[in-house]
Amino acid sequence: PFLLVALLLIMYFRKFQGRMHVQEDEVLIEMITELRERLHIQPKDGYVLSTERLGMRMARNHLKVIAKRSMEAAARLSVFQDDFDQHFFDSFCMCLLQRGSEVDLTNSEQYRNLCDWLLEQCRILLLHSNHTRDLERRMQHVDSGTMATSLLLPHCLQSVLTRIFAKERANKLLQVKLEKIRNLSKEERYLFFKTKITSIKLWRDDISLFRRLQLLAQQLMADLVKSCEQRFQEMLKEYGSGLLKYAPNIPGAQAEEESSRSWHDYSSTFKPQSGPVNVGIGRQDTVGAVRYGEREKSEARTSFEGMMQGGGFECLDEEIFIVQLHTRSRVLNDGFQKAVMDVLISHCSSGALCSLPSSSYDSLPTNGQTVPELPCMFREGLGVVKVHFARVKSVSRMREKLRDYAPPNPKGIWPLCCNILDPVRLCLVCDGPSQMVQVAEWFEAFSSSGPLTLCRVKNKFAWEVVEDGYRDLKLHVIYRGEEDLQIIGEIQIQDSQLYSLHTQMHRLYSIKRAYSVHYYLNSVFR
């Protein structure tokens, strides 16, 4: 009896599995049909599948043949299936590009349709939310079109039936796509884009297509800016002006410079006749994370004078200082992050240590993969602070930041890399503006003792206008580590909703600022 039951179960499972495969095959066939219509790659357009039967009057040698597996790869991409194979899709793209023995990127209608369709897929994957309003509108259009044509049945039965079945098929495909998109989280959609879509060879072959992707990223960023401003207005209604006014009095700190810097100001730190320069406490050279003596000043002075004689001005090479700052960051990063955790844990409720990923927070991972959630006590009651660790700022990103600080930037004083205040950093995400201000006050109170000293506050919530629409509260603190080594690090305090928007905005910005898809992939996978 046991063997008989086992045999029946195996037969039932195989039958059920067979039905599932049949259903999947049916959907895939429908997807292929719809995509061929969309891209104009049907027999009437001069394209056939390798397994497609042709009529007597059609000669295969006059048609372009698309391999079945290549076409299936494109259909799987249309619904973001995990088994999508980019290598077969590359073959599909090449088939649409090929004209005789040459590759044509300009005169192919099919290629233009392919690019438009591929960008539509990217748009769906890069949206902040998985809303499907565009697809739902298309479904409504399909339904209304079907109802309208059904009224004409007595007059042209055959043509109307054909149109109705076509509408039903389109509706079915849209429903499949809607269900697939709704079941994908934002992280899953972005992972598919990052690992699958960007691996497609077409981005490297046609730089103009990547430029169109960058324009799409810019449009989506503009939508996120509106969402950020909407959330900011909600926060003002919720907490009033308390968040706007948060600006603690920090001894020795200077007000934000607003006047432009000249090249004379830039050279003030290495010119002997300029005398001592007061740069405040908000620079890395004031804490020894960037070091230079008379030798470095003399070399800078010689280089700068030679540049002046040549009639041009540009920033001096700072590679040695960037290496200094990056090395100091790597040495002190773990200690900085654990010192921040000390402050947070001192405000945790009883039993909070149990929520950490280890029995001792001394072994907390700082690779950005784990996000500890600390149950902290606020004036309103218990709340959660999420700690998002970050890697040390890379040397390449430090080099890029130098361009931002060059004159006439108000911070344009040599060495420019001393203005990089986030070589070590992390982000604390709270639930609303009241909790944000309280967390900032914890670090303000802790500044008088311990290894963290508050040296600067950058409150973008107090700004009337922000360039990218993104607001946050940044605390820059001096961290004193072992052997009295010091560095300025950044603690970003953010609202949970704004953090989600900013995460997506940062992903889009990575696309927008990339020189090529190769540069983009290096930046997201490093």
C-alpha cells in the first residue's frame, strides 16, 4: 500500500508539473507573438523564427531568421523572468541590427523599436514604487475597445471576432505582466536591472542608447524630487519648525562660507607672505588626517607659480593627500562606527542588545549588508533606529570630489581634499522628524566626553531650496581613535521615507553621472 501511494503521488506530481510547463509555454508563445508585433519582426516585415513554417510563396532565403532561443530570451525579458539569458538576447539584438553583411544602427525600424522597448523595460525596473498605472490604463483601453467592437457583431461577425480575440489575448498578456511586476519588490527590480539588463551588449555597442538611458534616469529623478518635497511638507506639518531650527552652538565652529574663493585664496595656505590662515575646525588638516609641512608647501608654491607664469590656473595634484586620508579612514573606520553604536546603545531599552546580529556589538559587520535595528527610548516612547553602515569612501570618489571644491567654491583652499568630511560615514534612519532631532541631541550631549566631538552640523531642512530636492541632517564629528589618531566623519540622520527616496535617487544618479555602462558597472559593483 505504501509503494502504491508513493507511485500515485509521483504520477500526480508529474502530471501537475506537466500542466505547469504547458501553461508556461502558452504564456511564452503569447509573449513572443506580442513582442513580434510590437517590434515589427513578423514574416510580413521580413523576419521569421527558425522553427516557423512558411507558406509556399515565401522563400526563406529572402527573410531574416531569428533563432527560437533568442526570441524566447526577449520574451522572458518582457516579464522579467529570472531565467532570462542575456547571451541569447545579445544574439537577438544582433539579428535586428544585421543588414546583409554589415551592422546598421540608424536605418533599421526594428532596431529603433527595440531600443524604445528596452528603455520601457528599464523604466519599469527603475521606478521607485511598483505602481503599474501605465499598464492598467492600457488594459482599460483594451476592455473599452472590445466592448465597442462587440456592438458591431451583426454587421461584420468574422472581423469583429478576430479583433475581440486579439484584444483578449492582449488583455491576458497585460495581466501576466501586471502580476509579475506587482510581485517584485523594489530591491528585486533593481537587482534585475543591475545584474541582467546592464549586462546586455547593446549598451556598449551603441553609446547613444546609454545616453537615452541617462535621460530616462534624469526624468525619474525629477519625479523623486517632487516626492521628496511632498514628504518635507508633511514633516513640517507633523513637527512644526523644530527641525528647521536645529542648529546647536559648537565652540570653535565657523559659519558656512558663502563668498566665492579666488585663486589667491586657494594659495593662501602655502604662500609665506599670507601669514596664518584660519580655516576653522571643519577640515581634515586640522585633525591630522591630512598632513603637510614646509616641504609640501614649497613644492605647491613652486608648481603654482609656474602655472601662473603660463597664464592659467588649475588645482594642484593632491594624490599624496588623498592617499593619506584614505589610509587614515581604513585604520579608523571600525572604531568610528562602533563609537556611534555606543551612543545609540546607551539610549536603547532593556534587552536591546539581543536585537543585534551578534551577542557583542564589538563584532558588528560594517560591510553594508547587515542593518541593525536598535529599539531606542524616545520622549514619545519606544522607537527603532536603523543603522546603515557604509564602506570607506574610495580613492576614485575622493578624486572626483576635488572638482567640486575648486575655486570659486567657498571651500576652495589648498589642499582641497581636506574638505572631504565623509571618508568614514554611516546613516541613522528614524521614524519622523521628532526622532531625528532627538538622535542628533544624543550626539550633541555626548560631544563633551567620549571619542566623538561634534564639529559641524549641516541641516538641509533649514534650507529654502535644495538643488536635488533631497534634505537630510548631517553631523560631522571628530573621532579620536587609538594612539590619538583623529579623523572627521559623517553621521547622516534621516527620515525613513526620505531615505527610501534617496536610495533610489542615488541609484539613478549613478546612471546619470556615468561616462559609459562600463563605468556604471564599476561604480555599483566595486
